[in-house]
Amino acid sequence: MDKMEGSFAVEDMQNVQINIGEIVKEVEEWDQPMGPFPCPSIATLRDWDFKLINRYRVFYSPICDRCTLCTYGPCDLTRSRGACGLDQAAQQGRIVLLAVLMGCTAHCAHGRHLYHWTLEKFGDLPFKMGEEILVDAPLTRTVTGTKPKTLKEFGPVLSYIEEEVAQLLACTHTGQEGNYRDFESKALHAGMLDSLGKEVSDMIQIIAYDMPRGDEDAPLVECGMGTLDKDKAILITYGHNLAGSAEAMFYAEDNNLWGKVDIGGVCCTAIDNTRIGEGLGYPEEINTKYRMVGTKAKIAGAMGWWRKMVEADVMDCVMVDEQCVYTNALQECQEKKVPLISPRRSSRSTPSPAPTATPASSSVPPTSR
Ligand code: SF4
């Protein structure tokens, strides 16, 4: 019997377990050669970063002259190096790298959550951005050299970001990087990863929730607390991750509740709510059951309006998700007797457990330098 190349026959075998790892596609349809640095690591673009940093000089506005990031400290860096040898310039670069990593991880974690959630809810979906988009996922293509064809193919992109973030965060540990220029190069690397993570997050939600793609006639939505109907029950969904508020909107649609309920978003969730079901008509579940459901949601306001909303007493229930949520939202809702739903573990608006014992105080006072 002729055998095809790459196939194999298993005969007369029992109790054999076969594990198949990643299947690598043989041919990628690129109309240009692969660039020199797909999925660059920390040092790959270092020389280029230095060129940029020399041309566009970095400006620091230090908010603190001391370092308290390890137990050798606190160290006063105004006159001498810290106990670990770090100087003031490197410490400023280190803090900036940490700040960039905070944003990068928040966006990447959001993308990872959406990736798991949408695959579980809708299954793998074709990645199609429609005829109006000439180059889809441009950052993913440029940085990783891949062209995702399905949602699942964004998984390796997220894994790449996550590994780089772990390596970058390790660089901020005591006794690692000591040069401010290298911290700046690493901050640029983290910034690139941040942009990539944001693109992946948006690509996933655009496809899974069928949002408009290059549509010049996408519906416009009015903004502000005044758009909420106080004769209805008002649910405010607050944060950056639409997964939870989309479920509330689907529930309102399934149960014909829009005459009794207004759902208004705060911060990025507000915009994303109003984009659901307005795209190219797939996935089928969104198209058949929730077409144009986004036009029924309201944009209650930006994050800065949260306090005004609390004071205005417009909310009957609040659902928080992640990022930019006032960390005392729970206490404020408790004072107003407004129920708060927190479906995300990363949201700090969930009650803390009561302390069981007084924390033991250290018998060794910190070294003062
Ligand atoms: S020893 Fe270094 S890392 Fe630790 S507090 Fe001092 S300067 Fe910061």
C-alpha cells in the first residue's frame, strides 16, 4: 500500500498512547519575506531603542527620591547609590518600566480572559475583518510575523506577550538591571507588547461580539446620565471588559426586558456595549438572536463621572469588571444601598475577609540609609 508523505500506519499495537504536539503549518501565504525579528525578545531591538532614545530625549519628572522596593531599604538616592548599587537615574527608569508593565499586564490579562471566555462561549471563530479593512491585525503581523485565521490563533500571540512580561518584570527585581538606558529600552519593549495586547483584545471582542469593522455608518449613541430613563431599573456596567455586561444585555433581550431596564456603561465597557451585534453578521448566535442589540445600551459616562453618578443616585444595580474601577466602589454602593455585582476576581471591589489576627510586627527595624 502506498503511503502519503507525513502519514504513518499503526498495526498490531495495543495500549499505545500517542500525543500530538503543535501542528505547524508548512506554508504561510505571505507576499513578502519574513522580517529579521519575529517575536523580538528584550535585547533584540535594544540598539534601535537606543537610537530612538538619543533622538527623542527621555524626560523624567521624579515623584520620589527614595527606593523602598526591597527590604535592604528604604534607600535615599539623592546623594548616594542604594544598598544594592542602584543610582537615582536607574531607579527612575525602573519605576517607569514598572508603570508600563502595569498597563501592559492589565490589557494583556483582559485579552487572555476574553480569549478563554469567547472560545468557551462561541467556540473557535474565523477571523474576518471584512472588505473595508485592507490589513487586519497589523501589530500582530508586524511583531510576530503571523496572520491569525481564527480566534484560537491569537493564543500564541498572548503567550508571547506573557513570556516577555515575565522576563521584563524579573528585570525590576533587586540585583538585576542597573543601567537607566537599558531600563528605558525595556520600557519601550513593554510599550510595544502593551499595544500588541490591546490589539489582540480588540480583535477578539470585535469578532466574537460582531462589532462594526471599517463601517462609516456604524450607529451613533448619545452619551450622559440624561440618557438613562429613571422610570426603568438602571444597571450600570463599569470597567473595560464587556463579557459580563454583554451577558446582562443578552438576558434583557432574551426576556424582553428593555421596556423595564436601562443598561448604561461607564468607561470603556460603555463604548463596547454599544458595538455588539452591529458588524458583518457572524457569529450566527449574535446575528440571529442579538442583531443590533448594542443600540439598546446607553453610554452613562466616563470614569471621571462615577462619583457624580453615585451622588446623583441614578443607579439601581452596578456590575463592575476590570480596570479603572474606583476601588471603593463597593463601600460607596453599600452607603447608597445599591447592589454591586463583581464577576471578576481581579476587581478589588469585592469585600475583603475580616482579619483573624493582628499582624505580627517585625522585631528588626528597617535600615535607614
Ligand atoms: S537596596 Fe536597591 S532595591 Fe532595595 S530599597 Fe535600596 S535601592 Fe531599592
